[in-house]
Amino acid sequence: MTNADAGNGSNADAGNGTRRSQFWALYLTRFAEGFGFITLVTLLGPYINTLDPQATTVLGVTVSAGFIIGMYTTGFTLAQTVAVVPLAWGGDRFDKRRVLLGVLGVGAGVYALFPLVDSSASFILVRALQGLVVTGAGLMTLSLVGQIADVGTRADKIGKANAASFAASIVGSLSAGAIYDALGFGPIFTIIALLMVAAWVVTWLVLDDDDTRVEGFPFSDLAVNRRILTMTSFRAQYAFAVTMVRTWIPIYAGTEMAAGGLGVAGIAIAVTVTAEKATNMVGQLFTGRLSDAYGRSLFVFAGGGAYGLIAVAIPFSTAIGTAVGTDVTLPLLGTLPAAYLPLVAFSGLLGVADSFREPASMALFADEGTDDGGVASSFGIRELVWRPGSVAGPLIAGWLMVEVSMASVFYVGGAFAITGVLAFLAILAHDHGRAALTAW
């Protein structure tokens, strides 16, 4: 080997090492974002119990308790909706690294505000600020991962980034439940704020400046991209399913029995959330690589359809648990109703199903954004398509929970996923015939 070859090899190794460290910095940021997000999901039930939302009258209009409960999540998603376009455009037009650093700095302050919440109104307001942080961190980290990764490894790298988020979800959910049971709301948010600061420092030290610049407004071109439009037929409906089902599993576990829930302790609520995150995390370590090898659409269809079927089965948890005899008392978790352990199992199966869909879907949007210019805008469109369902879904679910039944939330949520995959298949079949599910 010549000296020149040795030098080239050394430079390549150094380049690979630098790029690898950047991926790890982004994975840490994804971890911090996931930790903060899942803590609030886990503690929604206790917040409902503590703040005890009641029907009220605003400007002569009666606002029901169910609507206020829905706003605990919808306030968060409305803020996300407002933030998507300016953040995505700013990331493509300027430096994604600087946008990410700004978002992480704001995030540290936002999580420090949660211990000061003392009413439904203040909770909804701070949740809205959290929505800005989660959206910005998610858009910039995924955009940078997709941009740095080679096209043949894109779903694999995105899957690993998602796995970091799910790892945070596991640690965050379990620690949030345990710390809440022991010390209340305050200490967990101090931990999240410190984690945001740590992510800011590592990002500032490790991540290279983003030199890509996209002129104009790439949203307009990507909005008519054929593959993105095809995905929209599924994703717009699937957003209702995931937002309703994923949010209401811990609410079902944590709300009092008089409200249709199981009334279990905080650590037991955390286990229901952790089951879905753990199976999703493990799955995405492998399924992203598979979708790189075998295509995207089959994984989207199979994962989305399975998610809907599992969601529809959740209301049968009590019947299954009663038949099997799962009303038991366990260490740490306490005395559990018959429905609890089947609910945990269903939550785990939802994670398996979504692990097939998510990296394939994200890689598709990264592919189209990278090819057409504007990877952050491509992910921004992905977020915007999600927003109607994520905003309206909790309002529908809150109304169903109060006015119909807890079970109806899961029936309706599962139905949205099933109709979404059927619409997706119909469009694929129209465009590609019998080869629909292996076309791309």
C-alpha cells in the first residue's frame, strides 16, 4: 500500500469516525426529546386526577370536562401544527444545527415550568410550549440523520434514531411513574431540564455546521410529489388512530374506575407505556434495515393494518383477563384488575406493529426530500399531514370517553388505522397493479 493509499484510508476512517460521532450526538438529542415527551404521556392520568377538570362556561359557551381533557393533548398538538412550517423552512433555508440548539435551549426552560402548573389552563399552556420543543427537536434530528446517512442505509439510521427515542420512553416512563409515586411531579421535570442541557452541550461540541441551503419554499414542490401524496392517503387517517390509542392506553390505565379506567398506580401506568416503547425500540433496530432491502410500502401497509386490529381488541382486555385469571397482586405494581395484564400485552403488540411502519415511512419522506431538495420540509409535510388527526383525535377521544365509553375510544381509533391502510392499498393498486405492495 502506498503512502497515498494509507493517507486516503486514514482520511476515510477519520471521516467515518466523525460521521459516526454526529449520529450518536443526534441519537442523544432524540433520547432527550423522547424522555420529555413520554413523561407527560405517562402522567396525563395523574394530572387529570389532580387538576380535576370540570365543565365551565367561556363567553356564554359551555365547555365540557371531556373537551378540557382532550385539550390536555390537543393544546400540545395545536402548537406543533403552528411550529412545523416555520421550523422546517428555517432548517432548510439556514443551519439545522443552530435551529436544533435553539430548540433545546428553549426546551430546558419549558420543562422547568411544569412544576409551577396549578390549573388546567396553565397545564394546557405549558403543554403547548412543549409541543414547539418536541416538534423542533424531532424535525431537526430526523432531517440531519436523513441528510447525513447514505440512501442505502437511511431507514436503518432513522430506525436507530427512533430506537434512541424509544429507549428514552422506557427509562422516562418508568422513572416518571416511580418518582411521581414517591415525590410528586417536581423532581422528574428537573431531570428532563438537565437532560436537555446535556443534549445542547453535546450537539454544540460534536455536530458540524449544516452547509446545505435551500432557496425558495420547497413545501410547494414536495406537496405535489406523487409518493408523498400516496402516503398522505394513509397517514392522514392513521394520525387519528395513533394519537387516540397511544394517548388513551395510559389514561385507561390511570384514570379512576368511576371514569371507566383501571385506577392503577403510577408505576403500573408506566409499564403499559413501556411495553409499547420497548417492543417498538427493539423492532426498529431490525425493521429499518429490512425496509432498506425490500422496500417501503409493504412495511407501511402491514404495520398500519396490524395496529388497527390490535387497537380494536383492547376493550376485550377485561374479558380476556377474567377468563385467564389475571386479577393479581404483584410487587411494586400492587393489586391489579383483571384487564391490566392483557392491556400491557396489547400495548406491546402495538409497538411491534408500529416498528414495521415507522422507519419505512420516515425513510420514504427522507428519500423524497433529499432527491427534490428540502429534507426538513419533507419531514415538515409529514408532520403537517399528521396534525389534523393529532389535534382532532384527542377531542374525539375525550368526548367518547365521557359521553359514550372508554372502549369506544379504541374501536374508533382502530377503525381509522384500518380505513387508512385500505385507502393506501387502493391507491397503490391503481398505480402499480398486482405489484402494489412491492412497488416502492
